[in-house]
Amino acid sequence: MRHGSLEVLLIGAKGLENSDFLNNMDPYVIITCRTQEKKSSVASGMGTEPEWNETFVFNVSGDVTELSIKILDSDMGNADDFVGQAKIPLEAVFEERKIPPTAYNVVKDEKFYGHIRVGLTFTPEAINDRGVEEESYGGWKQSTY
């Protein structure tokens, strides 16, 4: 079982399908790690090559196997359009602790629609010398004994 924090650096995307026919689309991202969800800012008017350069932190506990990144186009007055999705396996970052920014395929209806660049860092939770995880409460640690 993995315990710690997963830092996700969302850099940008290229080659996305343009879901706005008259204007540049306004993409944003929803990143899901198990039950935790984080939303990026809207890259207003950036179209098919948005840049975010934002960092998100997820608490990891249990058997998390992948990160899901869903790209949507923000539409005023209408439902937001689904642009595509990337699924990122996490086993490599758990072993290596850090994966530099890497391009992952964006897929929609089983077709390739560009890629999204993401960097990952995993920081395991501290284990004390007795092999027992310690809980942190606002800057101080409480012993389990």
C-alpha cells in the first residue's frame, strides 16, 4: 500500500481537437486520483494549445494505480464540451519518486487527439523507526504509543 503525497505539475497540451467552431476554445482540466478531484484554471482563448503551469497535490493512501485527466472546453450558457482524456499509470512514479514532464496521449472515442504534458512527484509518508506510520496534526507528530 502506498501512503504519501502525489504532486502533479500540469504544464499544457498540444494538438487538441477544437470543439469551438467560431472561436478559440477555453480549455480546463479535471484531475482525478481515486475519489479526489482538482480543477485547473480556464485557459481562456488558448484553443488547441493551452498552457496552465499549475501544481496540484493529492493525498495517496491505498492501492492507487492511475491518474485520470479530463480536458473540457468551458462554454458560457451551454454545457462544457468534452475534449478528451488521458490516463496516467502511477507505478513508475511510486518507484522512481519523480517523473519529469512527459507527454501523455489524449483520447476521445478511442481516437488520438493530441497530448498533455504532466510532471509527477511522489513523496512517501514518513515511517518512524518502529515501522509504524505517524500521523501529523498541524505541524506536530503524535506517537501511536
